[in-house]
Amino acid sequence: MPSMWNRLSRVRELPVAVAFVTLVAITATLNPRFLLPQSIKDLLLNATIIAILAAGQAMVIISRNVDLSIGSILGIAGFTTGAVFASSPTIPIPVVFLIGIGIGAILGAFNGLLVVTAGVPALVITLGTLYVFRGINNAWAGGTEHFSGDRPKEFSNLSVDTIAGLPIITLLAFAVIAAMAIYLAKFRSGRDFYAIGSDPEAAKLFGIPVARRVLTAFVINGALAGLAGVLYASRFSSVGARTGTGLELDVVAAVVVGGVAIFGGSGTVIGAAIGAFLLTTITSALTALRVDKFWQQAVVGGLIISAIVIDRISTLRNARRLRLEQARQTSPAGAEGEAR
């Protein structure tokens, strides 16, 4: 039993998963309408786009970077989706997805190249490109908005139709998150991101192509932001110059709350996705309980602070445990025990 408890205590996603289940249970008890089928569908739809963005952002943060421009990338991809359908109503839907993902990947590559070549922290670079990309979208869109009526019904139905009670775009998000989780956990190149986040200089000494991996993280993150922009155009009634504004802070919050260390080197995509579902559910739950919007923001802020503190405590405990194990192995008594 103690060993099982020790294993569970090391699962970074466990606290946020327990918090999520507890929140749903308490809210459903106080307001039974919270778990009606339509309410559950709305909760899933509200979290889907944030979860996709969180999956990409998690990879970037694990590699000890951050991308603050994802809201602007989503905005460009979303407006492009509306513009493409407005000019070519019969264009195949898969082609539109490829266009959005391609635009996101290009913008992500631009971020990544600046980070790896300029040697400037990603926080500074992407804060700048946040405004650059937003300015490009503002100049292009102006006061124009593309509405859902301009898009094929089949495209809008991606956010309406369900399979086994789950919206199609939510199932797509689950597939993306699962693929990302498998890549980071099972592939050697995926594990490289953790090594880079833990110690970039040591990673270089071990022969890991740090610059290439960091660039890859930004490209994948940008591609997922482009995908999220296309799904945004399916989910919401209009896309314009303001689409995606402010989303970057929600995404970073979801990733941190989901157990990804803000200084890199640890965490999982699944944890980031759970964090996205937790934060969006908190907003819906507090709204259902008629809690003032100010307190909703205060709760989210408190969660972020708590997540960072818990992560710091966990890191210090693990370091202390490692030192004790090393001391035990190198002590004479430990050596004698091993000899026996």
C-alpha cells in the first residue's frame, strides 16, 4: 500500500483530476441542471479549443520556453477560414483544415527561428509577435467579419453533431492530445524535450539537437493553433479582427494548472488538457451558481498560484528524496547491505 501511494503521489495530473471531479460533483449537487446532456455538451465544446492550444503550449513550456502569440495565430487562421469559405464556398473542408494548419505552422516556425537564432528569451520574442500577428490580422480584416452563414453547413455541423454523445470537434481534440501524449512519452525525440527543459546545456553535451527540437516545438504549437483557429470558425458564429484576443493567458494558465512546470522539464500534455477542462468548467460552474465574474477570475488566479507552489514543493521533495537515496547507496552501511 505505501508503494502504491508513493506512485500515486508522483502523478502530476492527479491533483487537478481530483479537483475537476470534485468541482463537477459539488456543482451538480447544488444545481442538478449542470449535468444535463446539453450542459455537458456545452462544457465539452467550451473546453475543446483551449485543450488543443494547451497541448501545443505544453510541448513548448516543457522545453523551457513559452509562446504568447497563439491567440493571434488562432485569429489569423480563423479569419482565413472565413475568408476562404466566403470566396470559395465549394472548397473541400479538409483543404480548409490544411490551410489553417499550414498558416499556423509557418507562423510557429517564424517564432521558433527567432528564438533559436536570436538567443532572446521566447517570452520576449512571442510577446512581440503577438502584436505583430495581431496587427497583420487587424490590417487584413479591418471591420470585416465572416459569419457562419458564409460557411457550409457540414463545416458548422462539426460543432453540432455528436458521436456517442461527444461533439465531433471534441473527439478530434482527444485524438490530437492522445497523439501528442504518445509522442512525448514513447518516442526518443519526444523525450528530448524533457531533457532540454531540465538542462539545455547538458542536453547539448548528450548530443541532443536542442535548436532543432525547440524549433519543432514551436512549429507543432503553431500548427495546433492553426487547427484551433479552423475549429473556432466552426464553433462560433463569426470571425474577425478580434478573434482569439486574450486566449494566450487562458492557455498558459491551463498548462500550469495541469501540472506542467513553468520552468520546463516536467509535466504532460494530458495534464495540460485536464487543466483546460478544469478552468473552463470552473467558469461554467461559478456561472451556474451565480457567482460574480470577479470571483471567477480570482478563483482562477488562486489556482495558478497554488499550482506553481505545489509544483515547487514537489520539486524540492523529489530532489530531497533523490539526495537521500544517493547518500544511502554511497554510505558504508548501504554498500555492506548491497554486498550481502
